[in-house]
Amino acid sequence: MTDILEKIKLPKDWENQLNHYSNIASLIKPLRFIESEIENGKDISPSLQELFKAFEYCSFSSTKVVIFGQDPYFQKNVANGLAFSVRKNNPIPASLKNIFQEIKNDIGLLSNQNGCLKAWATQGVLLLNSSLSVEVGKAGSHSKIGWDTFIKDVLKALNKKNKIVYVLWGNKAQNYAKFINNSNNLILTSSHPSPLSVYKGFHGCKHFSKCNNYLKQNNLNKINW
């Protein structure tokens, strides 16, 4: 097959920032692993073409909100490269239903008509999974292939910016708090929106209005949630 490092690439602005502040080489390990898995007949979610959609839709310069997910949905043809998001023709997953409900409870309305969150991403919301890939049918299967180092490099580059809202739902996302410069940004934390933990602090967290209030205070356009 075509060398995976040539076949799929980060958008140029992200690549430049990571090369400048960190090390784009952190991508090599997980991408080589994925290449080997595909050569061995494994199905990977999302597709290679969608692997970096979060960065494609949300440029480095436009990033003003970062929402952390875990790994992509492991069902075939569901994940689309954006954390918590699914392809338009798929049912809305339970965690995303809870997110949508909190938006309606918090700000009174919801702009999304389906489970694809591209509209958020194009407004400057980086929907970042802690693992960018997973083997179809095996949840968490790519959690230890090197994505963690890459995510830390992304945060290292973003630390050169200010006035970013970081939304950390659940323990896994909150583990990244120590890599974020909290003096010049806003960090919002709560339990994960999954049905197992949504009642432990996610319901009523009002993160969406808090995020928009912070953006407004800093003369940045609010997100149309």
C-alpha cells in the first residue's frame, strides 16, 4: 500500500505549529501501527480519510474551544473523526444525546439537527479524541499505540495561544489538565456525559453558557451550539 505518512497528513497549519513548538514525529508511531493493522486485514475507525478531520475543520488559528473525547466510536461507519460526533445518517449516541440535552437546558436551544458536529468544528471547536483511531469492534484498542504523545504535543502547541476554553468531561479528559496553561485559558470540568456518569455532575454543569460568556468577555465570537 501507499506509505501511510504520505497518504494522510495533518493540515499544513497544524503541521507547521507542531513542528515549531513540538515534534510532528510523534505521529509516526501510531500511523505505522495503523498501517500494519490495515495490511493485516483489520478495519479501522474512522476511515483514514477522516482521521484528521478535527484538525481539517478547525484550524490552529481558529481554535478557541477544545472538547476532549476518548476514542472514536468502534462501530463500522459511525465515527467521522470528530470527538462525540457521528456521520449524519447514524442514530445519535447516548453520550451525545446527553450533551444535546444539557445544551437545551443551559441555553434554551440547539442548532444541531443530527449527530454530526462539523458545524461546531468550523466555528473553532477542536473536537479532540485522546485516541484518534480504534479497531472496529474493539473499544479502546488503540489507546496505547502512541496517540497520547501526539495529543500532548497538540496541547504544547496550543499553550502558545491564549483565551482557549478547555472542556474536560470525565477522568480521562481531566488527566490532560496538567498539560494545559491554566493561567491564560478557561478549564471546565465535570463528569462524562455517558449514561453511567451523566448524573455525577454533567447535568447542570452549564459549560456551554460558561464557554460563550468567556469568549464574549475576550472579544471572541460565541459558539452557536
